[in-house]
Amino acid sequence: MKKALQKTGSNGVYLGLFRYLFLSFSCIDCPHERILPHNLEVAGSNMSERSILPSKYEDISRRMVFTPRCPHQKEVRLLLEGEQRGGQHSLGQTVFVITRTSHRKRFFLDCQRSIDMQSYPYIVHVVIADSQVHYVEKRQDLKLNSQGFLEKPNLVLNAPAAVLQSISEFTGQEPCTMCGASPPMCDTIQDGESALVRASFRECYCKTPFPMNRLFQVAHKNLQNKTGFVIYLDDDNLLADQSAIATLMSFVNSQDVVYAVSANLGRVTPLLKNFGSSQFVRGDIDTANLALHTRNLKWTDWGSTRCGDFRTVFSLSRNLPVTWPLSRDKFIQSSHPLRSVSGGHGKMPDYPQLTVVSSAYHVGPRLRPQLEYLESLCTMKQFSLISKVLFVWNGAPGQAPSVRNVELLISGKNSLNNRWQMILPYIFTDAILVLDDDVRIRPPGIICLHSWWMQHPYSLIGPFARRVEIDRDTGQFRYFMSEMLHKRPRERGRYNIILPRALIIHRHWVSLYSGVGGDLLDYVDNQEAHCDDILLNALVLNASRSPPLRVALPAGSLVDCDDWGRKTRTQGYHGLTDQPGKSRQQGRNICADFIFSQVFGDRVDDLFLTELTGRCQLHGDGRPQSNELHPWSDDVSHWNQSFVPVQGIDTTECL
């Protein structure tokens, strides 16, 4: 592999590398005949050195198109224009990415994966831990993995015993005891204090112990005789896209400056008014915004107390010129979408995994796309979120399908109860994502749901909501087929049921469902409206005494195959709603009245209707827009955009 990475010429083209690489999300609009060094795309196994040398600028630039799939191409065009003017770059130089980690395996593995997905091959991941960790793999060389990404070498460092001892004695409460900070985070004081008091607190805070910063000193010592550029990447941050390092190195051209770039760490830093300034503003920039040469590590100032980030940033800017090589909307780093919206302050534990559960009973044209979708979830390339995928087969045992990487449970009986009653012995996570056979949620949507579940673990979380309430005229429970329909406008948008078409649920509630008496379970199977969802929601409402949570997903993250089948009039594709000769509304009303009467009895003081919803960033990777809940009326347009339009759905996704 090292031979494949030999370079030639001032432009640092990577010879022979493309024989070894097959990168997903390749940039289809980049020229196929000539491959730029940072645009790794397989153009055939018989490429010669001549064929990968850039042709004339005019030949390449007229075919260079900026697309969402290849976001760095805008910078590529600028790079080529710069070379026409004699500009320089650092393509081919080694980039050392320094990460410290502490018992956050999944965050770290996702961070590592964002490095492996980089199209730029000259990266060494320098890893230093505050204790013995067993999830960091030692790698000596480049290696092509099974997903088609080039795994980068890991330089795994061990901290001295004295450093580990000081870290083991660290409690995180020092600012509370020494500076009067407010618990539990101990990083602020009470609101309303004067500017003088706040300044005094900040000075005290920055003098409190933070021995984890000494880990960077260990990393720096190991790099003092190596040549290349350095980037700091926390284990709960990610490189922003596959071309992040390549784009940066296309514009880095000096060892004697500190390079500053934008970062998206919950919010974009720095603020627009501070972008491009040679004077850094405290609290608006940290080392995630910087890149520097190894020869300048002497100007860092991490120390062993808090505020090492700012001290290092300030020291570098005081001793070196500051250059902003990229536009403000080009990020090199972003925070992990499952990291706390407010940030972890270094104390956030690892994120919990989830288990996916789906079921089917009929061998037909809908089955294979469902199974292919479930198989794809087993190999989500960027995240370690999914622990396993379970598929409950309710059809004849002899007709059970074969499926790769998915755990198959054969029930022997067609029952909607199976997806709740059979699964717990095979699940080792608290979070369970239940999906109907006609719903496909893309990764940003799954991350969005899981992010809200992490904040509300004992609520039912999902995008599809309905309502059950008492009819004032009859005194019976009534089910609304749409929560938006109500004769009283002020009641529209209120809900208290989340449909398990797409639902994240705590295993505690699955256990509760499994313990229900046989009469209610038999009723679910015998009632033609199939009311396991009504029973589930009634049980959780009654036990939790709180409403569920509807979530507006990111744009284009939800494929509704049932809606697609009805609108395209596809034969053999319909749900329960479309069964001829049967009143779905009447059946659901009967279900709701019987089940809610059985579960609530005479204790119907509150059905916990709400109009509050969670919201994820409309255009993003699934992170919540904020921790706050919003009235449903604010989210109608957002919710509609969550769906992939019918005309945008690939037929093979559903049929």
C-alpha cells in the first residue's frame, strides 16, 4: 500500500491509489478521465500514471460541477485557478489528527470512522486515553476495509503513571468547591452576578485542575520529531465530510502560520462578525477551529488546568500570523449528532445503542425491499448506533425468508402481539426502534428519533401521531384517524398516541405489554382493525401518566411506501386502511373504547393530550434543533418536508 501512495510532481498526485479504493458517495460529476489527488474515485483498474495526471485546467474546469454529493468541488475549482496563478498547497503532507478518549467507545469509533472515510490518504490518527481502553485498534499502515474505505494508521500512546494517577483523582467538582460554581456541571455561576464577579469567577475557574490536558503534552512529545500538520479532534466530534482534510490541505501552503476555519459544534464558530479576524474572541473559538504545523506545537499552552483550549488558541495567535483559508460555510469538524445539544463539557457518557425490530407475514413483492432496507441498517457506515436488527416472521415457518446480518425470529403464529412479546430475550439495549414493513427511515431520521429518546427515554417517540378522546355526546372513547381533524379548531394538532409505523420505545414498556392478560392480547388478534398500537399507547399513558412525543424529522428522511403505493395505484400495495368493504374508522373506534375502558377503568381523569413536539434541524444530520418543545402548529410545514415526495421515491425502495 505504501508503494501505491508514492507521489510525483509538485501537485502531489497519488499514483496507483485508485486501484485500491472504492469510496461510496463518489463524486459522479467530477471528470472520469483525469482524477484530482483529493477526489478519489475509481475509474478502472487499468489506470496508468499518465491517466491520473491532471490535464489542462480548461479541460477539467469546464466539467467541474458543484453538487451536494461533492461539496468540496467549489474549492477544487479555486485550487485549479490558484495553480494557474502559481499558487501552492500542501497535498501529500501528513496530517496528524490528535484525539483523547475516555470510555466512550461508540463516540470514538464514529470519530475514527470519520477519519477512515477521508479521501485524503496521508492521515495518522494519534490517540491518547486517560485510562486503559480496549476499543482503540493499533494500526501500522493503510488498509482497505470491507466497506470500501481506507483505514488510516493509528498511533496509540500510553500516558505516564503520574498523569493517569492525577486523572483518577479528578472529580470535576473543583470549580464548585474552589470558585463557588453552580452544581452539577460546576462551569457557571448564578445568573444576575455583576461583570466583575463573573470575571473573577472565570479567572478562578481557569486555575482549577483539569489533568486531562496533560494528555496533549504526551501527544506533542511523540510528534516533536515528525513533520506534518496537526488537527485536534475530540472523540465526540467528527470530520465534517469525506473531503474535509483534502479541502483544507488544498489551501494550506505555509508552515509558519496558524490556520483558522469554521466548525459546527452545536453552533457555528466563530460568529460571522469574528470570522477572518486575526484576534480570537474568548468563547467563540477553540482548537477545533485550528490547524498548525508540528514545528509550532511549542506555542501551545494546554497546561494542567481548565481553559487549555483558550490558552492554546491565544498563544498561537500571539506568536504566529493567522490565516483563514476557507469560506465560513466550509466546516472541517462538526459535533457528533448524538452529543448533547448543550455540549458535554467533557463529562458526557457514551451514547446508548438501539435495536431495530420489524415484522412481516406474507411472501410478496413488498418483502424483499423491506429485508434489503433492514440489511442496510446493519451496515450504517458512519455510526455505531444500531446494536442489531431483529425480523419477526409471522408467516408459515417453511416460507421464512433468508436474510443477511439480520436476526430472524420465527413465530409460528400470525399475531401482531409477536413483535412485542417475542423480542425481549434477544435485545440488550434499552432503546428499541419498531418499524412497519411499509416505512423506511434514513439515517438522519433514525438519529433524530434517538436524540429525542435520549432526552425523554420513557416517552414513546415517533413521527406519526393520532388522538383518542372521550366523545362528549356518547361518553365513549373515540379514535381520530388524523390528529389534525377536529370540529373545534383549537383542538386540532393535539395527540396522545404515537403509531408504531416508526416508534422508539424503552424496553420497559415492551415488558409491560408482554405482561398483559390474555383477554386483551386475544382481542388484539381477533379485532379486524388490528389494535396492538392502541393497547400499547393505552398501557404507557396509564402507567407513565404523561404524553408521548411526536418528532419532526429532517427533510427527506422518511419514505412512506404505503402513501407511495396508494398514490401510484401500485397493485398489491395497500395497508389496513385500504381493505375493501371494511370501515377502518369504525373498527378503530370500537378498539379504542374497549381497550381504554379496560386499561383506565374509572380513572379517566386525564388522557394526556398535548400539542408539543420535538424538532430536528430541517437540513442536517439528525441533531435536535434545540432541547425545547414547540407547539405542533409551528411544525406542520417541517413535518411535511420530512417525507420523500412520491416522485422522488425509487420504486425499488418499496416494491
